[in-house]
Amino acid sequence: MTEQLMTGDEARVRADDRAHVFHSWSAQAQIDPLPVAGGAGAEFWDYAGNRYLDFASQLVNLNLGHQHPDLVAAIERQAGRMATIQPSFANDVRGELARRIVDVAGAPFSKVFFTNGGADANENAVRMARLSTGRRKVMAMYRSYHGNTTTAISLTGDPRRWPNEPADGSVVHFFGPYLYRSPFYSQTPEEETERALAHLEQQIVLEGAATIAAIIIETVVGTNGVLVPPPGYLQGVRALCDKYGIVYIADEVMVGFGRTGEWFAFQGHDVVPDLITFAKGVNSGYVPLGGVVISDAIARVFDDRAFPGGLTYSGHPLACAPGIATFEVFERDGILARVKDLGERVVRPTLEGWLETHPSVGEIRGTGLFWAIELVKDRDTREGLVPFNASGADAAPMAALAAACKKAGLWPFIHFNRIHVAPPLVITEDELRRGLDIIDAALVVADGAAA
């Protein structure tokens, strides 16, 4: 393709987008989305030929990267054989994917309810919890994101919830563990676990344990900080749920399917929830797909009682086919093991080194290929490099950091005062190190703002 044609295509894409596409979470006149021409593996590129390492995995979605040939071929084969079928029929790829998912989830899971994505997975998980317990309230963390539908946005703790209120009035928020900015004045992970669980139990009691249907937790909090729970915390939540008859929902929409080096992140914490929600990595987002993995006990509730929910595209064949291919690629290429290896051998020591070389780096945390670098003005006070929920001029230091990364060929995941590291799980070691080098160099911008 000639440069002239590429420029013409870019102009057309940009014009159509600006004239007709209404973008999420945006003031429409204040944005100018980059026209993207294509992608492969851990990179994508624009119409001018500028290539970017995708360190956001298109919002932590593309676990197997752009245009993985096995996933593309699975969609092509399925489209040629059966492009769609309504959910009331049995379908081979839908059934096989459900079987594979419950196999890796392990006991006591036996069923999968397929949805279009993560938000409606969380909506339906909450519905299952409410119907199976006969209770209404659901508890969720302040630092969380669970989706943009009515109950899901109510569950969400971050500022995206604010303009959508009131929505589901039966949601109660609580503080989860966050040692670096502990609301409990903890000094050690053990203290944070103990105090966070005591806080949660007190809130359960004061809200009325008999009124609470579920507690929903992102196993590793995603956009709101890559907060890995301290040892024993999730086990403590499980114990509280058992004590008070509450359903434990693990939101694995962002961290499921290998992001932390486990099929599901909860499997690294010696705990088993009652319901698991998933999306994104199940097929790298090639076709929209999510779902709820249901334990035997909750599934039995609906043996002779109709579940009052459904979706026209539940378990869509074009989405399930690349889901099956995802399992085959993971097993053939040892994806889980390489994620753990790259995370511990490459990412962790590199980021830990930045604590010594960059005064703006307050803390690094993460696991597998899911990390956050928290940036501060002052390490002693831990004041964020930008204010909470900053925008406009207040967010300028982070905008400058993002611009420096993009100029050097890396598309970053920036949120509040953090830069996240979440590349496709198929990224090569050379690409990963190159991307980390780009962030390392760009952090000089943050250091200047912190000085």
C-alpha cells in the first residue's frame, strides 16, 4: 500500500469516527482516537506505519495477541460451517468450551452460563446469588470495576459509578486490602489481612448478614491498581461467606485465562469461590464472549426452577470456536508457565530496580504479566503524582508520560497515578524487555514532575 493510499484511508477512518462514532467514557469533542490499521502478536500499527508495543492488551483483552493464526482459523472454520444458532439449541462448540472451562475451574464447578461480556456476566452472577439465597444486598470493594450495566456499575467502586447513581440501591461498598495506602494503618501484609477482614466482618454484621446475598471481588483488582490480595485475605473472605451464608463471586474478567499464570487467578490463593465471572482472555476478545462458571450447589437451585435470564447471543458459535482454540494454544505452547517465568524472571526484577533509579516510583506490584507502577510526588508522604481521578491540567504529568511512551513505540495503560504493564501473554522476551526499556526512559518525565 502506498503512503498516499495509507494517508487517504487514515483520513476516511478518522472522518467517519469523528462524525458518527460515540465513544465510551469520553467527552466526544475532546478526543481524537488514533486510526489503527492492523496488528500482529504484541504489536499494532497506524496508517502511517508507526508501530506500538501493546502494553495494555487492548484493555487487558488480547491474551493471545493480535491476529493469532489459530484463533483466526477457528473463526473462519466455524463461519463456514455454522455462523450462528440460538441458545436454546445444543451446539458442539458451545458445549465443548463449557466443558473445558469447568475442567480447568475444578470442583465444585459444573455449569457455564455464557454472556456477551464481563458486565452482563457480573449482572447474571448477582442474579444467581440473589435467587439462590433469597437475599438482596451485594458487597463490593471501593477500588473495583465490574462493568457498565445497571447492577455492574453500582458494584463498581471507582468514579465511573458516580454519574450513574442511583442505580442498584442494594449494593454496599467496603475497603479492600491495599497495604501501600492502607485505610487500616497496617504496616505488614499480615496486619492488612487481619484488619481488612475485621472491617469486612463488622460491615457484614452492621448491614445485617441475613440481608446479604453475595460478596463480589476482583481476585486481583485490575484497572484500579493491580492490587494483589495479601496472604490469607481471600481465604478469610471465603470463611466469612461460609459463616454467614453469603455467595462469594470471583470477578476474573480481567485476570482469568492466564494473565497471572493460572487459568483463574483465585487458584493461586488456595481458595474456591461459588461463582466465577469471566470474559476477555477466554478468546482474547476476538468475538465478544463472557460467562459465569457455576458451582454445583447453585446450579442445582435451577434444576426445577427456571433461571429468569437469557441473551440472544449466549454462547455464540463464532465466539466459542476461538475459545476452544485458546485452550489448545495454551496447552501446546505452555502459556501459563511462560507467563510465570516472564513475570518473575524479567518483569519483577526490572520494576524493582526502578525503585532505586526513579524517585517518582513509589511502589511496584503485580504477578504474572499484570503489574502496576505507582507514581508519587514524594516517597515519604506517598502523595500521588496526580490527584485521585485527575483530569485536564491536573493530569498533565501522566499525559506527558503516556506521550513519551507512545513516541518511543509503546502504547501504555495509564490510570490515575499509575502505569500498568499488561502485554499480550505471547509477547517475546525481547519485546517485553524493549517495552520495559521504553517505560524506564519515559519515567524521567515523571521524575521531573516529582522533583
